Amino acid sequence: MSGHVVIVDRIACDGFGTCAQLLPERVILDEWGYPIIDATPVHGSERQHAKRAVNACPRLALSLVKAPHDGATRTPAGPPAARR
Amino acid sequence: MTTTSTPAPPHAPHASAPRLLGEPVGVDLARHVAAFGPLPAQHGVKRGHAGPLVAEVERSGLAGRGGGWFPTGRKMQAVVAAAHSARKDPVVVVNAMEGEPAASKDSVLVHRNPHLVLDGAVLAAQAVGASVAYVVAHRGGRSVGTLERAVEQRAARGGDPVELRVLAAPARYVASEESALANFVGEGIGLPVTVPPRVFESGVRRRPTFLSNAETMAHIALVARRGAAWFREVGDPAQPGTMLVSVSGAVANPGVIEVPTGTTMRQILGLAGGTTGPVSAAVTGGYGGSWVSASAAIDLPWTPDGLRPAGGTPGAGVLAVLPSESCGLVETARVVQWMAGQSAGQCGPCRFGLTAVSQDFAALAAARLKGTGLAGLEKRLGIIPGRGACRHPDGAVRFAASALEVFADEVKRHLSGHCSAGRRTYVLPVPAGTVTLPVDRPGEEWR
Ligand SMILES: Cc1cc2nc3c(=O)[nH]c(=O)nc-3n(C[C@H](O)[C@H](O)[C@H](O)COP(=O)(O)O)c2cc1C
Ligand code: SF4
Ligand code: SF4
């Protein structure tokens, strides 16, 4: 089922964890404080929480994008990110 | 652990005629033309459309030799399509960096037949509609000078239909990752950037970029001359052609050999003069690849699908053979420490995660890790992949995880405080002076 998913820009993210507080349904933090994101689409009220988390991220590292979001699936002709 | 020994057979296995390494002609362009023929003219190339060579490369079944084995023709198509829809001229980048410490195939190829690589770059550029091709190698390595002299020779003999530029990039492992390399060519900073967009749609100065490995480019040069059917005459039907393999470790004649894809490890070891004694395991693909047990992999064909049952990959064509008296965990700990030090330090899970994995592995190798520590290591290995901007952490984790599997018996021994290794010298190369932890703010060393 399509919908919107939360993604994080790993280079921009500073690991302060605001997102895990605002969207515990989709984000947990690893032992170093960086988000582990559940890429299942958000629906209904979850979508509002997700938007709040996106807006609250101090590094503008979170975004809500149409699923699926991936270089390989977005442009069918393109090479996948996988290597080796 | 089972051990396997392959002495050189009385009659070395018959190698198919080499294609890329057959006639080493060096930078001398006249000799290159005499050996391989002139640069074939490309007809019917219209701006914004794929030239006929793109379809020919697609038919050839050529897959990228930089490690990913992605179909090269499809990648060229994607670049042409992206250039068309963005109304931008694409760019070509040749990845001659050879970041894998146990690999030497690209520098050997550049040394022996630099014009084959350059021909491929020029032909690929024409076919996708690019007017410039950048050829990038490690700063301080010998490839840069060779490529520059080869380009001078071409310029002196009338030049090429597209501009060729040789660049020297920082000799860091992740600087040769594709987004980092495109970033270096465009902005002078050899650091990976967040994807998507991928380089095929937005690479050098936001232009669609056809970026491929040096060996891949050399194969393109031969497909253009001899055609797709010729290319498919040797090798595995799914990934045809020949491939370069950098063989090192416990073999009589370490070095680079060219074999048809689908050749087995037993045959490759035979061509390298046989093993120097019993061997237990081997690194396949590179340090972003994985360990295989020698007994499980010895008769598997070298293709991505063929090596999978043993957990291996042809990757960047690395085969490093471990003698039975060496400890695979000690070797892995050193490599993982180097890989952690190669992190660009931009992404938390890579920067902190690889450092933690490296520390766990050092403790395991020294037989200081306990069962709970191993559980912690396994958990870390499970959560890091896919969480960096580039695939560097995925490769490091894959390598570390494969060691836990292949050396499972040795792991048990180490957990109870013992190591069965009878040898204290290292087999796997780790570049000197580069074992550092990630720096705080990436700076000048990336320019
Ligand atoms: C950390 C890292 C290092 C890499 N180093 C190299 C390299 O030294 N040479 C290379 O050709 N590809 C390297 N790659 C793969 C490139 O990103 C890219 O996939 C490749 O150059 C594409 O060429 P191909 O399609 O001909 O395989 C590296 C990838 C990663 C993640
Ligand atoms: S709120 Fe933003 S910067 Fe903070 S951890 Fe989450 S994604 Fe990273
Ligand atoms: S994943 Fe690691 S190597 Fe890749 S960009 Fe992030 S910090 Fe750098």
C-alpha cells in the first residue's frame, strides 16, 4: 500500500533524538542516539505526528516522502545503490 | 576448520586468451593502435539520444567491474534518459581509484594498457552525449602519471573527439565511492553526499554522470571494436566476458590475472601457481566483500550468483587467500579497524557504529571478549547496514559478519580465551599509517 514514509538525511542528522520523542511509533534510537526508522507508511493521525517530528528536527534532516523512496525504485532504469 | 590445499597442477589450467592484459603496450599510442586497432568512429550519435554503442554494450551483458556488477548498458541508458529529461549534457567519470587495499587490477591495467581505459572513456562519452570524460586516480599513486602521459600522447596525435582530463583525488577509501568521486570532480571535495539523487541522474555539478570503473571502461573499448557477440564468447552466460582478479596471500605467484567470469577459485589458484600450503579461507571481493571458507567456495564459479552459496562475491575482483595457520579473527580485526578509520565521520551510525564494531572485534581477536560481548557485537552488526549516506558501513559490516560465520569454530575458541593461530605475521594488507579514527570535522585531507 502506498503512502508517506519518514526518511532521514544521515549526513545532516546530529543524533539529538527529538524525532524519537515526537514519533515513537516509527523512530527508536540506537545506542549512539541516532534514529532507526521504521519505513512503513504513516496514515491518519500518525501522519500528523510525523509532520510535527519533521518540523521539529533541528537539523532539517527528517522528511516525509511518498513511498517507496529509493534511488532504485524511484527511477526504474537506474542502478540500485547496492554494491558487492 | 577444514583446510584445503591446491598445489599447482602438473599442467596449469588453460586460461582463455587474455583480452585486457594480452598485449601490454604502455603509454605508446602507436603500439596501442597496432595492437588493438584505431578508435572506432561512432556514427548516428544525436544529442540527447543514446548512441548505438549503448545498445551494443547492453547486448554484450557487460556488468560493472567496480564491485557492484550492475549492467553497464542499463546504467548508460539511465544516464541518457536523465540527461534528456533534465536537458543537460552528461559527464563521464572513470573510477581508476582502486580504493580496495587488496586490489591492484586497475593500476596494473592502467600501467599495461592505459589507452584501452581512455578509449573506453572517450567512446562511452560519445555514446551518452558527454563532451568531457574525467579519469580519476589516487593522489600519489603511479596511475596518475601514466594516465597523464597517455593523454599527452593522444593530444600530440590529433587528440580525441571529447576532452579527457586526468585528476588526482585524495587517497581515502570512501573518496572512491561514486557520490564522493562525483563530488570531488565537481566541487573538489572527495566526501560522499546524501543520495538520492544518484550520480546517474545528478552527479558532477548536478549533471547526469556515467561513472564506471577503469576495467569496465576497457571492456567498453573492446565491445565497441569487436561487438557484443564477441564479448559473450567467453565467460558465464549471465555475466559474460573476462574479469581481472587480484590474487594475494598464500599463493605461489600473487598478482593480477585475467580469467573468464565463472572460473572457479581452484582454477584461479592454479593460475596463480597454486597455494603455498594448506589454506582455510579467503577474502572475496575486497574489504567491502566477504570471507568464504575455502572448502565451501573452492569449486564455485566466480560470478555474483555463483559465489553466493558460500556467502562470497566477486566484487572488485579480490581473492586473498588465508593460510590455515593464520587466525581469521585477528586478520579481520585489523581490517575492520582500518575500515572504521576510513569512515568519513559524517553519519553517526557509520562513525560511532564502526568504531564500536572495531573495538568489539579487537577484543574478540585478543580472546578478551565474553559471550555477552559477542551478543552485543552481533546486535551492532544488525543495526548498522543501510544507515549511512553511502554503502561504506554496509561493506564493513558485511566483512565483519562473514568472519563470524566462516570462523565460527575459532570464535568459540576465542570466547574461552584461546587462539589456535600458529602464525603471527599478517596476510591481509592494510595501508600503512592510515589506521585512524574518524576526524571531527572533515577538512583539508578530503580536497
Ligand atoms: C567505500 C566504497 C569504495 C569504493 N571504491 C571503489 C573503487 O576504488 N573503484 C571503483 O571502481 N569502485 C569503487 N566503489 C564502487 C563505486 O561506488 C561505483 O559503484 C563503481 O565505481 C561503479 O563502476 P562500475 O559500474 O563499473 O562497477 C566503491 C564503493 C564504496 C561504497
Ligand atoms: S531530530 Fe533530526 S537531527 Fe535529531 S536525531 Fe532526529 S533526525 Fe537526527
Ligand atoms: S556512511 Fe560513513 S563513509 Fe559514508 S558518508 Fe556516511 S560517514 Fe562517510
